[in-house]
Amino acid sequence: MESKKFQRTREDFTCEKCGVAVRGNGYTNHCPQCLWSKHVDIFPGDRREMCRGLMEPIATEKKGKEYIVLHRCIECGFERKNKIADGDNFDTAKEITAKGYNV
Ligand SMILES: [Zn+2]
Ligand SMILES: [Zn+2]
């Protein structure tokens, strides 16, 4: 049986958009500086997606106390919402909000 549960994968990676070295905490799959992500998951955390396209943060949304960022893959157009975590660059999030559309 396929498990759709979130799988925690702790990994460090280098952002392919801005080049910053990201220390993985097992939850965040996007760059804390530019907030770009990568299309690597079929289900969150599984890293089984073969697309591997960069995912652009195209919009943000405030849900209660949480901020959500909408990522869209520049290769295949797949969209996924992600939580903005503590330590992410909120100035970048505000810029996305300013130029983006509401989710
Ligand atoms: Zn980056
Ligand atoms: Zn993709």
C-alpha cells in the first residue's frame, strides 16, 4: 500500500534559484530567502516526483496566524501550497503578495 502520510526527510540543499545554502529541517522544502521550491514530491515529503522543475512562489495567502505560499512548477505547471515557516524571509513573501494575485 502506498502511504500518503507526510514523510520527514531531513536534508541540506543549495537553492538553484539564488544559490543560498539551505539547512534542511525535514519540513521545509523551499528556500528561506527567495522562497522558490523544487518539484520533487508526489505526496509531500516523498521525493518521488521525477519532474524536478523549479517551483516559483506566485502568491501568498494568510490563514489565521499562518502564511501560505502557492508554488507553481515552471516546467509542468503543477501547483502546491506550502506553509511559510519561521525563519523564512517575510520581505520576500510581502513582495510576492504585492505583485501576485490572491490564491
Ligand atoms: Zn533561494
Ligand atoms: Zn513539475
